[in-house]
Amino acid sequence: MTKQEAAIISAYTGILIGEFSDMHDYINSLDVFNGITTIGLATHAEQIKQAAKGDFLNIKITDESES
């Protein structure tokens, strides 16, 4: 799993895997959340989930032997 994929999964599920800063940077990269505060993450959790949904669904599942 890449750092970007971990950030996407974290944003979509609300469960942090990987580094908080990677997730925060990813959320800020979404057009609607540039400059979101830590408090804003909880306040806008459902909006973040919806904004990350497309990226979450596009994560490619590969067999470990393909890596």
C-alpha cells in the first residue's frame, strides 16, 4: 500500500492508517477542503468521506506476488 492509498483510506473510513500529515495533506488536496483544521476533520467527516469516495473506489487491489 502506498502512502497516498493509506491517506485515502484514512480519509474515507475515518480510521487513521499511516501518518496523520499524509491524510491531512490529502484532504487539503481535495478542492473543497483546502486549509481544513484538525477540528474541521471531525466536523466535516461525512463531507470528507464523500469527497474521497471516488479515490477510495479506484484503489487497485493486487496480489502480493505482483509487487
